[in-house]
Amino acid sequence: MTKYLISFPSGAMDIPDGGLQAVADAAHAVVQEAKDAGVWVFGGGIDESVPPVMVDGDGTVSEGTYPQTAQLEGGYTVLELPTYEAALHWAAKIAAACRCAQEVRAFQYDPAS
């Protein structure tokens, strides 16, 4: 089976005033559904209050990140699914819960992971 990354940037969410709890409840329901279905691998949101750093092979730590990932934020879900169509199905469920479109990407197969 293939692992799929389903994600969205935090600014894409359309949460009505006072609707944050309803969105959280809907998202948690989809997470539980994925766990119950045995397809859940990992998921969560990036803590945007913690700034990114770069760590070199010698352990040197510097502030910042790669320019192309400077805007990395939002929510991420990894599911292990039998087909691409199944990934699109789950992405639609997550999109409905999170009130925004989801990006779907497939991880390359790695027998060690």
C-alpha cells in the first residue's frame, strides 16, 4: 500500500465566527474514522509559534529554513491506502471537515518504512 500526504495551508481554512469547535470536532471525527479503518499513519498541525531552524550534519543550528519552505504551515495527514482513488476519497472527507481544499501527494515506495 502507498502512503499519501494530505495537507492544506492554515490560511486556507474558512472557519465561521464561533465555528472553531465545530471544525475541530469534525476533523477529530475524520481522524477517528481513519484510525478505525486502519489507514491512519500520522497527522497534525504545524505549531506556527515555534520558528523553524536548519540543522547541519555537524550539529550547527541556524535560524530560518529553505526559501521554498518558508511558508510551511497548516495541517498534515499521512494515510496508508490501497489506491490513489482512496486517497482522493479521504481527502474529500478531510476537506469537508477542515472547510478547505486538500492537496494530495503520494510518497515513493520505500520497503524500509
